[in-house]
Amino acid sequence: MTRRVARDHSPRVWVLGLVVLCFMGALLGRLGQVQIVGHADYAAAAVTVNTRTVTTAAVRGQILDRHGTALVDNTTETVVTVDRVVLVDAPDGGRDLVRRVAAVVGLPFERLWGRTQLCGVAGAPPAPVCWAGSAYVPIPLASGVDPRKALSLLERPDLYPGVGVSAQPVRDYPAEPTVNAAHLLGYLGRSDAEDVAASDGAIGDLDLVGRSGLEEQYDRQLRGTPGSTTVAVDPRGIVTSEVAHTDPSPGQDLVTNLDARVQATAEKALATAVAGARTRGERADSAAAVVLDVRNGAVVAAASYPTYDPAVWTGGVGADELARLTDPAAGTPLVSRVTSAAFPPASTFKVVSLPAAVAAGNSLAGTYDCTSAYTIGNRRFANFESRAYGPISLRKAIEVSCDTIFYDFAYRSWLAQGGLAAKSDTRDPFVTMADRFGLGRPTGIDLPGEQAGRVPDREWKREQWEQTRVDTCTRARTGYPQVAAADPSRAAYLKELAVENCRTGFQFRAGDAANFAIGQGDVTVSPLQMAQVYAAIANGGTLWKPQLAHAFVTPGGATTTVRPVRAGTVTFPPGTLAFLRSALGGVVTHGTARGAFAGFPLTQWPVAGKTGTAEAFDKQDTSWFVSYAPTTRPRYAVAVVVSQGGTGAETAAPAARAIHDVLRTLR
């Protein structure tokens, strides 16, 4: 039998033990280095990785009228919030809790539950129902809550865990009972990712920023400097503590050139004019009024109809309300008719055409035949606002608004330029004069969204034809079958027009020139532009940039004044400016506006102006009256327009009279 001898493994065990001890020593050494030597660095790194910074909006500056009356101020509203961690930890995601809160504050559960969903997350309701703010602050479930109902939530933390109540600043409109000015003041909206990214840190994801009007134009000055709070968050994104905090600095107050009393009068005058026109069977779907200081371009008042309550944006506008504000059937109340809408100016444009006609060689002292109609080719152009007066002076032509004399001026000028063969507008005195007055381009007013209007010269005609030629030529072949079903004669007319425009729509025809001279056809202007034109006539030819802002005042009281800006100078043929001023004064004392100003103290406050009644295809006439006063020492230009409001003398002129009645009392 062979005997086995046991091996001695002790050397290997000792070697293995030694290796294990070495590894353990290295590990302990590294742990000691991390915990003792590198503790501060790793602690800072841990905080850096798990922190988020949330900005705190500053209190916005006020918007004041020229006398210091607050048009926009700040107030507070009660907000009910809930900590996100409570919702995340709840088995049902917090639905029961939110339902209980909704019952107490008297609001629909769906509305509050929608606020718990971050905008952009799958399943979240659309804005403004979802929460577009930060994920690292308590969720604002409801704003503008009755304080008593809100505070009752705090009395039962067992039923409403994580629910808080706070007061947050919101915009207030203390002058709203008499002054609306919604299109001038604008409104605020929650910042979006684009706002935050473009602000270089000045705007946070909780900030409210200006979305229209002065709130948008001067958002930077009104907003101030936001504060910031750095919070630590756990892996779920739930806030666990506050790391650092910086207080915000309030924004500057904006002092405007607006006069609250004049603004209120303009708004009331428009509402009265619209109501009166409707009783006469006019649609009167929109209107605007502008008052400028002719000496510096200051905007004293600017009213648009229809309007809306600016407070509707406080706390977030609902989907139904937003639909109403943008509904064409409701008159699209969000659109400012002062700056963002354009109308054919009709006879108010004759203040541009008269100096153009003189530049073309027509005498101010001449006698001209005011016939009932003027024929160019096979087309008859009627004298809209006046009957046939026979041979009359040019002053009389302005007073009674004779169109046919201006048709003749325009047609003869068109022939002198070469008729259809003319390729350029350089020799066209009517286009040149419109350009001198700044028409066809924005005035530069300190409001967003201004329209340029349109001066339909030869270049515009060709560009328009090229852009629409395919559709026009298609219509020339197919006609308008849908229109024909309801109105065969109109459909036939439209097809005939399409056939003509398909072939020669690029041409600046004699009819285009005739319509141009009386502010019809494709000419469009904003009420603000016409106020600027008449202000230049009143002050001797200076085009001032319309300006709403007068000064900015810091919280410490330092004032920065906004200086007036000259936008250009209008040169008139010799003798034309004085002649034009005299003729415009005659419109009010002896002409088309005489009835509207009957009984007005013209000796104390002499007014010069011009009526206009613009025809638009498939619409009722648009009513205009543009004026300035006092003629002895001009201070204010006033433009009033009522879309589909009838004649200028019947609707717009009485509204302008009501505004002048207040202007004459200003000091």
C-alpha cells in the first residue's frame, strides 16, 4: 500500500493574505484621502452637480401718463401652491390632494390638475393650462383665489400637505374705469425658452415679459434686475434645501406723453361714433383715433376700437378668452387699428396731392371745372363727396372735396410722364410727395407691430403682379364658380378683372393715377401716419417720430428723458403750405365739416381739417376726419377713422370735435 504525504500550503496562504492586506491598505488610504484631504472639493462638486438656480422676478415699473397718473401699477393676488415632492410621493400622483384643493377654492379640478403638468411633457395639456415655469419651485395651482378660502387650506396640513399660500405681484390698471389704452399698454406673458436663451441671464424661466405695447417695447427697463435662488435637488429633481439667495431690484417707471383725460375722451368718442353709425345702418366694425403734439411728435392719445380688458392676461388667459380676442367675427380686439391696420385715406390724402399738383405746374390761383364725373378712356370716375360745382377755385375744391379736379390733375401728369410707357416713378410728383410725407413706411413709433401702409407706385404694381400672376391667370380661365352661385354678375365682373390683370396687371394705368390722387385704389395708410402728415402741415414741414415714452425714473428717483426725434422734412412748392392751411380751415368753417362743428367755439379754438369717405370693394364706406388746432398757433393733430362708418362728415368729424373740445381746455 502506498502512503500519501500531505502538502504544506502555508506559504501560499501567507502570500495571499499579504496581497489582500495590501489592497485593503490602498483602499483605506484612498478613502482617507477622499474623506479628509479632498473632502471640500468633493462636497463642492456634489453640491454643484445637484443644484438648480431659479430666478426671482423683480417688481415691474409703473406706466404713468404725463401728469403722473398711474395707467399700469402693481398689486398682489393670492396664489395657492403645492410642493412637487408631495405629488411625486403620493400613490395616485397627488390627484386626491388636488381634487380637495379644487373643492375648497371653487375651481374645476381639471384646471388645477393641468397646472401640475409641465408644458412640453408628454400628456400635458396645451398652454396656458399647463405649467410653463420652473420644475424646481412650488407649483402654482391657482391664482387670484379668495384669500379667506386660500388661508383655510393652511389650517388643515393633514388634509392639504405641501400646500402653500403666497401673495405674488401682478399688473393692476387703476385708471381702467375711465382709461382703457389696452393696445398702448400691452400685456405680460410667461417667458419661454427662447426668451431665456436670448436674454443672457436677464430673464428666468419664471419671469413675466412684455408681449405687446409698451410692456414689450420697454420690457428691459420696466422689468428691472431679477434675483436668484440656488436650491439643492435630489435625483428625482425634488428640492431639498436652499443654497444661496439674491434679492431682485425693481424696474424703472415709464412716464409717457399720454394725457389720461384726452385718452379717455378719445375712447369715448370712438364708442359714440361707432354706436351712432350703427343706428344709421352702417356696420362700423372698427375705429381709431390719434392725437399728436405737432411740436415734437408726442403721442397725447391713441385709441383703438374694439378693445379688450388688459387685466384679462393677469394670472394667464384661458383658451376660450384667447379665441375671442383673436376672432375676426368679434372684430379681432387684439389688433391695434392705430398702428397695425391700414385704410384707404380717401380725400384726407388731398393734402398730399395738392402740393404734388402744384409741383406738376397747376396754379394755386387758377380756376378749375368741378364736374360730376371725369372720363378716362372708357371708364367714368364719379365725384363722390360733392356735386358738380362748375368752375371753382382750388381753395373751394378742398373745402367741398371735389374729386374730379384732382382726377384731371393726375391724368394730365400721367400723360406728361409718358403714360403706360413710363418705367420709373422719379418724375411722378404724386408719388414723390407721398414719399416726402413718409407714407409707405413705418413712422417709427415706439410700439411693436407697426404697419407701413402702401404707396402703390409703378414698382409696387409690377411686384404685386409677379406675386399674384399665377393665381390671377388661373382665375381668368376658371372664373369664380363659388361666387357665381350666389351672385352671377359679381362673378362675371371678377373674371373680367382677372383676365385684364393677367395680361397687363403690371401696368401703372391712368386709372391708377386718378385713384392715387384722391387716396383710393390701392393706397393705404394708418391713422397714425395721417396724424403725422397733418402735424407736419401744421408745424411747417417737420416730420416728428411719434413718441409715447417721455422719461424713465429709477427707484432712486433719477430721471432719463427721451428726446424728440426728427424723422424728416417736407418741402412744399412756394406758397403751397400757407394756401393749404387756409383751405383746410375753410373745410371746417364753410366746407364739408361745417355741420359737424356747428356751435363749436372756433374763434377760441380754430380747427383746420379734411373729411374723407373711402370706398372699398364689397364693404361700406370708411369715414375719415384728420385735423389740427388751433390754426393760430398749432399744438395738436387729430386723426379719426371709422371703418365702414359712412361719410367723413357724418361719423368721424363729430368724434374729432369731441376730442378738440377737451384739447382746447388743456394748459
